[in-house]
Amino acid sequence: MREIPTPTFDLSPIALPRGLLHRFFTPIEVKNQHKPAVTGRCGIKVSWAKHQDEVREAQRLRFDVFATEMGANLKTPMAKHDIDSFDNFCEHLLVRDVETKSVVGTYRALTPAQAKRIGRTYSDSEFDLSNLEKLRPHMVELGRSCVHIDYRQGAVIMALWGALAEFMERNQLHTMIGCASIPMLHNGIVSGDAAASIWRQVKEKHLAPYEQQVTPRLALPVDELDDKLDISPPALIKGYLRLGAKVLGAPAWDPDFNTADLPMMMRLSDMPERYRKHFLGV
């Protein structure tokens, strides 16, 4: 296996370089917890990618979910892989099925030092993040989250969140941002009405203070859409909100993925106590 070619620089003045960013312990194994009924498998294992081959596994899963399942129009240099210019700068979190060894869930994390090295975050391409400038030194961008269709019963995403929370705490990073996607397809019809309705719901209780709000570069025209649909946000967005996340502003439209993207921010200090105890033991 080939080592990942682009090393991760220091996260902060006292943080550690690549290889020490992650804990030296046997990856988390979750046995018989929310086990997918259709598989009968014994558990899952969480780890950070250390080789290019492992990143490729994550990229294949992303392609299967985003392109094959959701119909995204991906511009990728390698067939059946979701690859973009940020991947070589990111840490890639993987969840494997213990029995099959297959990657069934993934996130990628762009650290502050690597965001500075590449010159921007992915979210910068969708939103004007000027109001977040003071947060950038301790801000990680999360993205490309996906879980295999047979493993969406809860255990995989909880394992991913637990590893991310530990990563943030270990490296003295306190803020996570990212774009949470809402599919534009609703009841078989391509429309932004579902996204507009979800935006109406979440902004009532979960909108960030004005000084932290951001502006979409290609805004979804929510004022021209029907925002009265009785529809719940996607499970991932509901999970973020339960963890204390804030919505930073109105959704942008991503034409390649054909989604409405909500800008979201989660800070460890805003996480409810019960989740801090669950993920961090504090």
C-alpha cells in the first residue's frame, strides 16, 4: 500500500503532526449494537485512513452513494470514484464492517492548517464565510459524509460522530462546519419545495446569531418556492440539530449534486451534556 502523499501539517501551535493526530489504540469495535437486520454481521470498526488505498475505498463508497444512488453529476478523474481537489488535504474517517472488511461509512475532515495550505474550505465555494474568520484557527470542515444503504440504522453514524468528537477534543479544536445536503427530489418530482420547507422549519429554532451567519453564493430561491410542505429534515440534519448544531443561513443550490446545501456549525461547547458524556466521557 502507498502512503498518503500529502502530509497533514500541525493542527495548532501545540498539536501533533500526522500519525499523532489520532489515538494509538485498537479501532473502536461496536458489537451487536443496532446491528443491521439484513446482514447479521458482528460489528463495525472505526479508523482513520493511513494509506491512499484506504482513501480510494472511501471514494468508491462516496461514488456509490452520491452518483449511483442519488444521481449526482460528479466530475472525477477516476471512474467510479468521487475525487476532488480537497481529498489530498483531508483526514479520512472510515467505518468498516468487521466481517467483510468493507468500508460502510465515511467522513472527511479538513483541518485549519490544511485549509490554510489549500487556501479555502469547500464551504467557501458555496458561501461567503467572512463572519467566521475569527473561528478559522480552531475550525474543522466536515464533508462528504455518507453511509452504505444497508447500514443506516444508527450505529455507523454514531461511531463516526464519536471518533470525530474525540479527534476535535484531542487536538484542541472546538468548531465544526460543513454543508448539510437536502435532495431536490421530493415525491418523485425535482423541486426545491422540500428544501424551502425544511429551511423554514430549522431557521425558527436553530438559526445562528446574526454575527455568525453566512451568505450563499448561488442561493436557492426560497422566496419563490412552496415552503409549506409537511416534511421532516433528513436524518443527518436532525442528528446535527440534536447535537446542538446551528444553521448559519439560507441554503445554497449545488447543481452538480442537485441538492440544497444548508451551512451548519457545531461547537463542542454547545453539545448537550448527555452527548458530551456519551462521546467524550465528560
